[in-house]
Amino acid sequence: MNSDISTLELILDASPSEQMVFLVLLILSVISWVIIIQRRMVLSAARKGVYSFEQRFWSGMDLSQLYKEGTQMQQENLQLVGIENIFRAGFKEFMRLRQQASVDKEAIMEGAQRAMRVAYSREEEKLERHLPILATIGSVSPYIGLFGTVIGIMNAFLGLASQSQATLQVVAPGIAAALIATALGLFTAIPAVVAYNRYSATMDNVTSSYVTFSDEFSSILHRQIHSS
């Protein structure tokens, strides 16, 4: 046995079934990291957007002016943050119903709140998009790696049965290649699980801010419509 044998040589000398497991884990790892990077950008933008918009909202700016600024940003093809989309949906419905004389005050409030709930559901869906895939990769990757290890060990012992003399030099490369599958499974799963847990917590914080804002904005609209 060559003591300088490399991991790459073990992978190349592995059986086709083991190599298939390696390939599957490699693909899952690439998908996982793409989702991790993409979700980090989305959630980071959403979190910063909450802070930025709430500063503008609570600065005392007129709500109509705030709505017009968002419209102008859309016309310039700029991406609006989730919390602003909730505000725009509620305010737009509020103003539309308010212009109709036949609609009573409670119906106006219910319409605005319903519009905000729909917008909230859409924004929540955007935030959690692909996170279930990340959770699935984190869950199944160790088992795929273990499956590859079992196959590798079986092949190693089957090969040992055809040898006239059982030595460590004969069986060691096969077992080492088999253990690579377990290592790759863990290498794929650990970042996916860590990212999923962290992003889930971040998403909960952001959506909690959305809910709080919706309630506060509803109170503002309620005072506004009953004071007029």
C-alpha cells in the first residue's frame, strides 16, 4: 500500500456506486451554498429595510408623501422592502375605500387590514423561499453519506473475500474511501443546518416586525378615520 495515497485517488478508485454518492453530495453541497448566499442577501436586505422604513415612517412624514415616494421608487425600478409593501397595500386600500361614500368606517378598516394581511403573507413567502430545501439537505445528507459508507465497506469486504491473504493493506483503501462518503455527508449537512437555524430565527424577527408595524399602522388609520 502506498502511504502517500491521496483522497482524490481514493475517490477515483472507488466503485461506481460510491462515486455516485460522492456526486450527489457534491451537487447538494453546491445547491446548499447557493441558497445560503442568496437567502443571506434577501434576509439582510429585509432586516435593514425594516429599520430604514420605520425611521422614515415615524419621522412624522405625511403618509401620502411616503406613499408617493414608494411609487416613484417603483417607477425607477427600485426594489421596495417588505415592510413598505405592507404599508403601501394597506394605505392604498384605505384611500380607495375612503373615497367611496357608501362604505362605512369599519368596512374601510377591515379592507385595509385585509390588504395588509395579504401583503404580509406574500412577504413572508418571499423570506422563507428555499429554506425548506436547505432543511431537507441538512437532514438527508448525513444519511446519504452513511449509505455510501455502507456500500463502500460492503465492497471492501467482498473484495477481501477474493484475496488469499487478509491484510490491512488490502482492506484499508476501500474502508478509507467508504468513510469519505460520511465526511462529505457531514460537510454538506452542517452548513445547511446552521444556516437554516440562523435564517429561521432572522425570518421570525423580521416577520414579527411586520406584524407589529401592521398593528401600529392599523391603529393610526383607525384614529385618522374616526377623527375626520
